Amino acid sequence: MIERVKVLSIQSAVAYGHVGNSAAVFPLQRIGVEVMPVYTVNFSNHTGYGAWRGPMIDPDDVRAVIDGIEDRGAFADIDLVLSGYQGGEGIADVILDAVARVKAANPGAIYACDPVMGNAKSGCFVAPAIPVLLRDRVVPAADLVTPNQFELGYLTDTEPDTLDSTLASVDLVRASGPSTVLVTSVERPDRPEGTIEMLAVDDRGAWIVQTPHLPMKANGSGDVTAALFTAHYRRTGSAAEALARTASSVFDLLANTHDSGERELQLVASQEAYAHPRLQFDVRQVR
């Protein structure tokens, strides 16, 4: 078991609200993970507002920051490289190069990719070239991926809906490279009304967890989910335990946000949910 985890997290950042690294870093720190955040954009707020200010960071500048981290001799201590939303095509090369260099310095390191493209309600909300880039180059290089059910369908050219079809789509992704897959926002037609599920699959089996589905849209919740699951999985090696802890923490974060009436995640107010998850949901092995 790895007690200490250090993460190189290459993601967007916002000043107002919580998405990308602005969503992922604090929950990781609260569970005792050391994070080196590298920003791909530095926006005033997430783009869901329809207006924002600030720059998309040039890939060469992102690379320069990563080079500076390498200059400090930090790559040998990095256990996990995490990436999320990719605003432009050029950032993929920077991420893949960083992954290769980290793994050269520490062969035990893993790369976790959240292949952000869109969701079932909104469709794709990234540039048209990004989904193809993720499918053909980035996901095959990852050890762990965290698509939602919609993104899983794009990655595999399938339409997963039932548990069996979702598992079959996961197997296609795993055949392309990643050994571990977390599928979020799983909505089976035969699930109880008012629920939503997450499914985790690795070489040891497949596990599903069901939680109440809160009537809200929460930008950044996927970023928190990907960060917590990958850190817990890296630390414990157990997909079931990582799934249980992540589902508990994220549900309580969403419930607190819903109860607050605020649009942005109540990330700081919910910190005990990350540090001491209630583990209130059963994780069931399905394969």
C-alpha cells in the first residue's frame, strides 16, 4: 500500500468558483495528498456562465512550468499525473510528454485522464478536435480513465445504457490501454427512480455504487470525483474502497451545495466529507 501520494495535476483554473484544479486541489490536500498544480487556463470563472475573462495558457508556457518542476528533481517522487479539461489541441502533447518523463523518473507512477468532452444533457462542449484527440492518443496512454457514461459511448462508438452494455463498453476502453476505468453518471433504464450510479472496473473485477440523484447541475463535481477516486485508488489499490469513499464524499459535497442554494460547489464547507467520508452507500460487485 502507498501511504504517501504526490500528484502532478495539469488542469484549468478559475478564480471564482471551483472547476479543474480549483476543484481538485483542495479535496486532495484535505485527504493528505501533496499536489503540484499546473494550470492550462487562468479564467475568472468557468465558461458555463457564458462570459469569462483571463487567458488560455500557451502550451509552451505550460511546458515551461513542468520543465521547472523537473528542474527541482520532483519527477522521481510523483506517483500520479492527473489531467482533465483540455481547452486546446496543443496541450495534449505537453501532457503526454510530461507523463513519459515522469514515468521515466518513476516507473511506478500512473497517468489518470478525465476525458472531458460533454454530457448526455448538454452534448459535447469542447472543440471538435478534442474528442478525437482524447480517443485516439490520450486515453490509450492512460492507466486510469474517468469518463461519464456519455463520454464512454464516444470513446467506444457505442451507446451504453444497461449494466451489461456499459461493462462491454468499459472492456473496449480497457482493451485500448487503461487498465482501470471509473464511469460516472451511469443511468440505467432499470435503476430505481431518483438514483444515479458510478461503476469502477479493473483487473480484479467490477463494482457499482448507487446514490440519490440530486436535482442540480454542479460544475466541477466531475473534477472532484476524478481527483478523489484516482488518489484513493493509488493509495489503496482497491477499486471498491476508492469507489465507496468517492461516492460518499461527492454526494455530501453535492447535498451541501444543493442545500446552500448556491450555484458554485461548497468545496471548503464540505471538507469533512473528504477527510472523513461517512461511507453511507453500499458498493456491490457485479463481475
